[in-house]
Amino acid sequence: MYTVEQIEHRINKEVIEISELTGLSHDESILLLRHFHWSKDKINQKWFTDSDKLMEEIGLKAVKELK
């Protein structure tokens, strides 16, 4: 059984890895992970195939354009 601290550490580690890979913010990386059910393999495949399409698919492209 994992402690709450261990789970939080694991989540944070995953978010940091995706953030570093994609250049997205912490919050954007969480959205990406949740969209793909925390599958980094799926994220990698989609991100390197067409990151713009992926951003649009999860609704981040529109938000980025508004800024």
C-alpha cells in the first residue's frame, strides 16, 4: 500500500517529466496526462506525431491562442 506522500510524489514526477518533454506548464501537463489516462507512451506517440493536433484535441490550442 502506498502512502499519500508516495502517491503525490509519483504524480508530481510524472507531471514534471511530461512538462519537460513538451514544454507545457504544470497544469497543462496534468490535463494532457488525464486525457490519456496517465499513459506517457500514448502522449509521446501523439506529441511527436502532431503536437498541434494534440493540443487542439484536448482544448489547449484555443486557450494558448487567446493569450
